[in-house]
Amino acid sequence: MLHNELETLLNIQINKELFASYQYLSISSYLKQSSIGLSNLSNYFKGESDNERKHAQMLIDYMISRGSKLDLQEIKIPCSDFSKENIAHDILFIFEKSLHLETEVNEHLKLISNKSDDLNDSNLNDFITSNFLSEQIEAEYELNQYLTKLRMIISDSNANLGILWFDKEFSNH
């Protein structure tokens, strides 16, 4: 059985993972609209939504295996209005929001890892470290790279053409 404090932190993390899944699903739907038409980016964010939901399920399964109580909380409503001054700025906003979201998820995972270490729960610490933390570092690095490219595209006079190229880059995701 998990320490009560760790159980609470895991329940919060599950909520964060499910919110991230909702947020990425909202982004995917926005990008798929016929007025936007960035299907490769839409598919990328749909995949991210699926990954976040899988993370939540992994945490749920872990809690059950440890005999802990699952306490699902209300999931806040994700942002669905990504309209800025033009499509290039919309995409930049989406990636900035995604990086912020991943950073927030990562910070809470580190909190769980540190608290599990403090409470001598090496099993939970190993589970979080091996299944989540390295993946979070990679996700943040990838999003930072995309943001760098987007900022270069936006500074160009052919930003819309750059966004089409950027969308094509995601055809293999």
C-alpha cells in the first residue's frame, strides 16, 4: 500500500495526464478543421493525446497493483480557442501552450519522485523515473526545437508557406 501523501500525488498526476490528453485532443481537432487543414500536425497532437491517456492508465494500473485508492477528480476544460493574429501565430501559441503543459506535468512527476524518495518508496521512485521522467525531458526538448523553427518561420515574410512546410515535417509522426 502507498503512503497517503503519495497516493494523493498520484491521483493529482492522473488528473494532469488526463487534462493533457484533453488539451491535445482539443488542439488536434482545431488543426483538423477544414479552415485550418494542417492534418499532419493534427495527427501529431492526436498521438500526443493518446500518449497522455496511456500515461494516466499506467498510473492507475500502478496504484491498483499497490492496493491504493483511485480518486478521479473533475478534469478542467481545455483551451479550444487558438485563434491569434494569423495561422503562424496560432501554431506558435499551440506549441508554447504544449511546452508549458509538459513542463507542468514534468514538475509534478519530479515532486512524486522526490517525495517517494523521502518516504523510502523505491518502487514508486523507480516506476516514475523509468517510465516517465526521461520521456518528459525528450518531449520538452522536442517542443523547444519546434518552437525555435516556428519563431524562424514567423520572422519570414512567407510565414504561411513556412507553416505548410512545418506541417509536412510531421507527416512521419
